[in-house]
Amino acid sequence: MREFGAGDSLAAKRIFRIVLNDPAASRGIIRGRLGYTAKGQPVNAWYFPGTSDERALIIGGMHGSELSSIALAEELIAALQEGERPSYSVVIVPRLFPDNAAEAIGQPKQLGSFQNIGRYSCKGATDPNRQMPSPGRAFDPSTGLDHMGRRIERENQFLLQLIQDFRPSRIANLHAIRDESKGGIYADPRTDHFGIALGFESDSTLAIEMALAALEAGGSMKGNGLPERYNTLYYKDPAAVAAGQWQPRNFIGSFGKQLRGAGVSMGTWGSTAIALERQSRTQSPSNARDHG
């Protein structure tokens, strides 16, 4: 394994970006740093070269209070270190908001409680999973603003820049959920940059295949309705429409004071093609979410 780092976040991002966009430069596993948090902690990312031209991104710890998502991402890193080379080239960001996670770890008696310690970066902060650009729009680092005109936190800016550099065809955003009956593996319907559905069948099938594998391994996939029925849409999201129709999205989230739970999620932004891209109808990354 080779490791890349630098004294400041800009240099670290440049180093890691070069590696991601030059497959010939990396024949093995690489650990890089996307940047540093406000408290000086590194936001690390692991790169595992695959055997195909496809690319996947796995995100853990977008909500620092969801420590199980971090644990799962770290288990995946360990498995890829020891296992065979994957088909997809994979980048894993195991702990996107390490400061938030440290806050949750520091109050173990509150884990799983409705206090949700570590979910938000500070009092009045926006939900980290609702800080994405407008659907169909690329992240603009010169402004750093989300769909609602709010400043995107630096950790999410690192992530968005990584996505635009790495250009994954699959994104898995790992989450946890308090209500086990809602836990499962879900897919977000892809659309073009106008919000017109491109077809949900292939992504839905993949989510079910993943859920069935998790069920066989002993996981609880009640949110997917397994084993009695199959469902691949998160219970708070609108139904998937037929290809060629306009796809409704959930911009509300967990509605609360100062609209901190409202905005565009990674699921919506990641499954929408970016405007002005060539062949945008085929370049929209699918976003599979694991709530469980």
C-alpha cells in the first residue's frame, strides 16, 4: 500500500486527484487525504484499483452520529485489503465528518438516543446530507453553495470535488436508522439533468440483489420487505415513475427549525445527470443507500 498526504488540504486533494485520474500511476491500494476538518482531523479516503473501467464510491459517516456506517465502511476497507481485486475501482471515504463522529463517540450513553449527538456539526447547522448543489448542477467550488444558497461544509466540499474528479458510476452512501423496520438497501431513481426519469429497473434490481445477499448473511432487511415482498425505495421518498416522465424528489427531509433538514440530498444529486455534459442521459451516477 502507498500512502499520500500533505501539510495542507489543497495539496492533499491535488495529490489524490492525480492518482485517481491516472490509473497507470497506481497499481496498488492507496490511502489519501481529501483535506482536514476545522479541528485538524484528516478526512481520509482509500483507493482500490479494479479490473474494469467502472468506478464506485462508498461513503461512511456522513452523519457522525451513525457510527455503524463508519464501522461498515472500515470493514469493507479491511475486506478489500485482504481479498481479490474488485471489478470496479473503488474509493471509500470511511469517516466523512470525523469531528462529528468524535463528538458521538465521546458520549457513549447517548448513542442511539433521540439526542442524535454528532448528526449536526454545530447548533443550527444544516443536515450534512442536505447540503448538495441543485439537481443537474455541478458543484461550484468558487461559491461553495448548496441548492438553498447555504455554505456547504468543508467536508462535503471535499466529497463533492472528489465525485467530480473520480466520476463514479455507482455511489453507496452508508447510513444507520433507529427504526429497524425501515432498515434496508435502497436506490434513488436516475434522471437526466431536467429531472426526467431514465428507468429504475436496473438500479432497483441491483438494490434487491444486495439486500438478498445481506439477508442471507443474517441482516435484517425489513425496509426492503424481504423475504415476503420487494421494495427498493426509501419510505420517505416519492415513488419511481416510468422512464420519460418527470421524477418527483423529496427536498424536505426531516423538516425542522431554520430548515436545517431541508435541501438536496446526496441521493437526489448523485442520481441526477449534470447539465451540459456530453451524453448526460448515460452519465448520471446511481446512488444506492444503505439504511440499516
